[in-house]
Amino acid sequence: MALIKLNVARALTGATPVANGGTALTSGFVNGGSVTVADMWQVTSGFVCTTGTNYFTAWSHTTTRGKGYLASTMSESSGVFTFPSTGIYLVQFMMGTEAQTSNADNFFGRMYVTLDDSSYEAVSAGLFGQTSEGNSGMRSKTIHALVDVTDTSQVKVKFAYDSASNAVYMHGGHLQNETAASFIRMGDT
Amino acid sequence: MVLSFRPNIEYALACMHDGQWFTFSDPDNKTYENIIILDDTKSKPTEEEVNTKLTELQTAWDNAND
């Protein structure tokens, strides 16, 4: 069988359909992949949760072994995270909690977003039944949201917990990510 | 005491006040000297107070986990 070799780069313009072995994309490829921002932060130390809704205010870049990040990183001040560039971001927040006594009760972890650098609304929530079960009432929960960052000075994120009692210990620290947030830029806004 | 780990200095501090009121200047070296107070309404406890609290918590944990 004769084999004809085509110079695809010269022969094609526009998008090549998936059915023909293409990607259907006309742009979007970036050397090294399309994810251009990836960053992770962790709560600096473990603490006993205060009753009611409280924002996480003490963060640091993760220091876990082999950690990495891409491009410009998030900035954080008093628990408010600012994005380094516009785009669609996948924001993930994981929490590790432990009931100290059997009196611990329901517990929520929430992600808040502002579009005007002022008023925040919860966009994602994780619900724990935090009652101790005779041993350690340990829980781990991850919540997610896709955030459209159209203006880095206006669109920001912060995280909170809402505890029915002060009998819940929030794990923090640095050797492992137990209560931590990650920010991954998925593409343009 | 139903905690899953033997209390350490971080947990002893956490049991003194609720909320994120402290952290450590060196996360790899969580010692009394490296304690940083984040909440202006709280003061740094003395080393003796921290050690007393830690001993109390560890004793309770040991008794519950023997």
C-alpha cells in the first residue's frame, strides 16, 4: 500500500474536527499546558473553633514536601485571597476537624466570594455531623467552586467555618495539608 | 479526652483560647520561643502556663488511652 505523507501544518487552517483526529480548537494551547496558575495555602496552626460563623484569618503557603506552584501566586491578607490574574479558577477548600467532646454538634465549612471587594456571599458549603462517636469524631471535607475572576481588584475569596459549639478542633499545620485551599486557573474569563 | 493524637504544644495553646489566636514563626520548629500571637486581645502565656496545660492534657490523654 502506498503511503502518502501530508504536511498537516501547511495543509490545514482553522479547527480540525475531533472526528478527524483533531481537537476542534483554534487556539488555547500554551507551552507547558493551559493551566497557568496553581497555588496552595494552608491554615498555619490547629485551633479550637469558636461558636458561630468565623473566617479563617491565618494562612501561609503550603510547606509540604515536594510542593509546587505555577506562575504568579495568590496573595492573602486577613483571610481574603486575591487572584494574580483574571480567568476561570477552580477553588478547592479542604478541612480536617475533630470533635473534642461528645457535645460537639453540626459544623459547616463555607467558601465566600465577593464581586465588588465588599459584600460576600457563600458559594459552596460542606456539612459535617460533628458529634463524637465515643472515640474521636474525625471528619474531612472538601468543597469546590468555579470562580469567574473578571477583575482581580473586585473578585476575591475567603473561607469560614460555622460551628454550633466550641468543642471542635480544626486541624492545621504544615507537614500535611489538613485544612488548606488550592487555586487553579483553568482558562480565560 | 477523645482526641486522636497525643496533645502537643500546638494543641495546648489551642485549648487556652478559641479561634486562630496564635501561630508559630517557624512551622518546622513549634516551640515556645516561636509562638506568635495573632489576636491583639490575647497575650502570650508564660512558658510555665503552657507546660502546665500540656502536662494536664497529656496526662488525661494517656489515662484515656492506656
